[in-house]
Amino acid sequence: MMVGIFDSGVGGLSVYREIRKLLPGEDFTYFSDNAHCPYGDKSREYVVDRAFRITGLLLEKGADIVVVACNTATAAAISALRESYSDNTKEEVRARVLKESGGRRDHIEFIGMEPAVKPAIGMTHTGVVGVLATAGTLRAEKYRHTKELAYGKVKVVEHIGEGFVELVEKGETEGPHAENVVRSSLQPLLDSGADTIVLGCTHYPFLMDTIRKIAGPGVTVIDPAPAIARHLVEVMERDGLLPDGTNGKASARKGQTLLLSSGDDSVLKNMASAII
């Protein structure tokens, strides 16, 4: 069994890291689309096209389920992906997936990302929740629906993480320059009274130490990746992709990870090596 994971770059490794903790015996193919990174400033049509191309490649490599480990790609493309790949009651879906998977699967489930606004509502003491995300995520309908959960309960303030993705793609997650970049986007949220910060991009958890250093001990920072990993396992168990009891159990077999990239793969390999 293989899990396919893709992101605009190395950010999705923050999700892969949590999934691998729960499924150490499974195989993975991770695709970094860093030649087209970042997605946040791209059109919806551009991101959807990339998502379909990458999904086809992951199926060709043997993926049995796909994690869209990118908030922007989830917002732009996951509905279209599910319509084209997930409903095996439709003959055109069955035909597409059977062809692209070499006859291995007749449908593919997709696990996407979502800013963790709902849990943040129950954590804030000041009544102000801050969201750091890309422009693509913040303007998406999916995010607006999520934000509606907070209406009448808490105030939600937002800021684009300007330069965050670029820092992580260079492997620069700490130091004076990284702190200056992070502070410029985080400080407006703190000045608005936010005591709970939601990370709405999978690149951002790699800046967690820097974010926490600037935010201080009184601010809670939420990384949604552990919850996404748990949801993946639930879906896999439901669909019979895992033996009963696999979740969280030690495995005698160590799964293999294939790393693919549309551009230079040096940072991807270094970061993945540290996780593995």
C-alpha cells in the first residue's frame, strides 16, 4: 500500500512527518512541485492543472490514496479531484482511475488541508484568533466557510505569511533574517490581541520555533498536521487500505519513501532525510 503526498514544495513534509509516525510500515511517494512554487500567488486554474498532473504521476507510481498536503491546492483543486477520481459509481471515474493506476484501483480518495479555526475557537482566552496563510488560501471559498464557524464567537484576524514559503524552500528556518521575516507578518496579529495562531500553510510549521520565539509563551500556535494524519488513517481503515489495528502500532517492516521534485531536490532530500 502506498500513500501519495504532494505540495507546492517541501512544506508538505510537515504532514508527511506526522503521517509517518502513525504509519511507519507504509510506503510513500512525496512530490514537491517546487519549480512552480509558491502556489499562493497563482490562479486557481493554474493550481488545478498542477494538481491533476501530479495526481496522475502519483497514481502511476503506485499511490492508493493521495494527501493534498497544501492548503492552497486543497482550496483550489480538491473538489475537482474528488469529482474526477473518487466516485466509483460513475463509469467515467472508474475508467480514468483504472487507466491511470494500471488497473490497480477503481477510485482514489483525497485527504486535504484545512486551517484549524474550529479548535482555535475553544482555545482562545482573548477572543481573538489569528490566521497565518497564503493569499490563495485566504481568498478561497473553502476558507470562508471555515471562518463562518467563528461568527459571533470570536474575532478572526488574518495575515499572509509574506516570505514564509520562500524561507522554508531555502531551508532557512531560524536566525535573524528568518525572525525579521516572520515578525513582519506575525506582529499585526499579536497587536490585534490574538492569543491563538492558526498555521494555514504546511510550510509554516517548519518555522514553528521562530514563530513561538516571537509570539512568546502566552500564545498557542496550532499546527493542523497531526489531525490530518489521524484523519488519513481513519479513511484508510474505512476503505480497507490498512489491516485492523495498524494505527499507531509498531511495524517490523520499515516503509520506503520515494522523493520526487519538479525542480532542484537538494532541500527536499535534506529535510526528508532529517525526518526519516
